[in-house]
Amino acid sequence: TMAAQLAESQADTSTLAKASQVLLGVGTLVAIALGALMGLTVTRSIVRPLQQGQQAAESIADGDLTHPITANGNDETGQLLQALSTMQSRLATIVGNVRYSAEGVATASAEIASGNNDLSARTEQQASAWSKHRHRWKNSAPPCRPTPKTRAPPTSWP
């Protein structure tokens, strides 16, 4: 009968509505979970390289030019890490050149100091020898007296 068909149709519709609501709820929860997972993944893909860049910059600031910097990707954070890596290697080269030059200056300073010590020792030897023989030369040399033939050099030329 028609009333029975109507009641059965309403029950089917009610069951279908409840199933649709459950399906919609589950779909919403799945969408929220996927959105959260994607948000977490995107956040990590940005935050991790930035943290790595921060650690690298702090290491460089502390004078550690050996901290490895790995730059993955072509995005902005990857480019930032690549720039930090390039800066680190160039700074290491500059520091090496400065160290090499400083060693050269130290070597040259040591050589100059050694030469000064040698010159000082020879000067002392000469002064000592001159002091020992001074009395002998003083007593044996004739006095220096001007002679009538000695003239003073002209102060200006004609």
C-alpha cells in the first residue's frame, strides 16, 4: 500500500540522510587531517632550512668555518643556504690567506731580529777592539796642525 511505501521511502531517505551526514563528517575530518599534515609539511620545509641557516650563521659568527652547510632545493631557503655556503668558503679562503701572510710577516720579523742581534754583536766587538787600541793610536799619531799651504775650500764658486 501506499502508506507503507511512503513510510518505507521515508525510512530509506532518513537512513540515506544519516549515511550522508556520517560520510560528510568523515570527509571533513579527513580533509582537516590532510590539511594539517600538508601545513606541517610545508612549515617544516621552510623552518628546517631556516634553522640550518641560522645555525650556520651563528657558527660563522663564532669563527667556525668548518660547519657543513647543505643547500637542497632551488627555493628561497635553498638559495639562502647556498649563499651562506659560498660566503663560508670565501671567508675560509680569506682567513687562510691572512694566516699565510701573517706567518710571512712573523718569519721576516724573526729574520730582522736575528740580523739586528748579529749587527749588535759585531758593533760591540768593533767597539771593544777600538777601545783596546785607542790608547795605542792616540799616543803614536802625530798631532794634526794646520800647515801654511792648507787653505779652506771656497764657499762659493765663481
